[in-house]
Amino acid sequence: MVVGKIQKASKLATTEFTVDKLVFGVKNKKILWAVKLNEAQFLAKSQAIIKAGIDLEKIKEEDIIIKNKMISITLPPVEIINFSYPAERFSKIDILTTNVFTTKINLEDQEHFFRQAELDIRNSLQYMDIVETTQKKTSNLLRAMLINLGYNEIYIDFKKDKLITEIIEE
């Protein structure tokens, strides 16, 4: 019964984060691959939306120990449920973006700079407060639910795992 009630709360055990990112890029024009002729610069703002959570449906019977009014639960690790980097959240900062006569930043260059920024955000997720915040929210949610079920001694622990696999650009 307890496992079923916890699993039903699965969608509530999530947190959503918005990460603002400045995207900066430089395109150089060189003569004979060595002498720098000039450079164009690009600056934009972007946002990533990250949804993290704990899949409570992965809880097994052996993850819960109940003795009278005491309950001990070991929860699955925090996972990234959704990562989006929507183009509608990109905005070029014209004041700081420069194009020079022979060097222009084209759409392909901009896409490259935004891809680099997305990789940077993804690879930085493990250093943000995502795991701790999600664990705290989930613990508070489960504590309130378990108190309502009559438990007065509650222990909640989390399994450890990598939040997201690092992506290395080729």
C-alpha cells in the first residue's frame, strides 16, 4: 500500500530550472591561415529549461523498511527528465555584435555558437544545485504524505548516480 501511494506521487517529485546563458563567439579572418586580418564578434542571450525528478515508480519493495510507526525509504537517484533549449528563447544583443567588412557572422556560425552554449549548459548541470534541490523537494513531499499515513519516524535516503552523461564535442 505504501509503495503504491509513493509511486502515485511520482509526477509531483520534480523540479524545473531555468538557466540563462550568454552566448559569445568570435569569427576570425586570416590570410594564409596565420596572419589575422580581422574578427567579427557575436553576443546573444539564451535560456535552457531543465526538468529534474525522481522516478518514484522505480521504488521496489526492498527499498522500504517499516517497523511500527517508523519508515525508512531509499529512493532512486535524481534524473534529468527533460532538457530543452528552445530557439524562441534566443535573442541577439546587437550592441555588442559586430560584423566587419570581410568577416561576417552568418546563420551557420550562430548555430555553432548556440550548440557550444548548449553543450556548456549540459556539461555544467552536475555542478548546479539540481540534485540537492530536487532531493529536498521530494523529501518534503514524501514526509508530508507519510505523516498523513501515520508514520512519525521517517528516514529518507537517495541512491547515487550520475545526473547526466557529459557530452564531448568531436
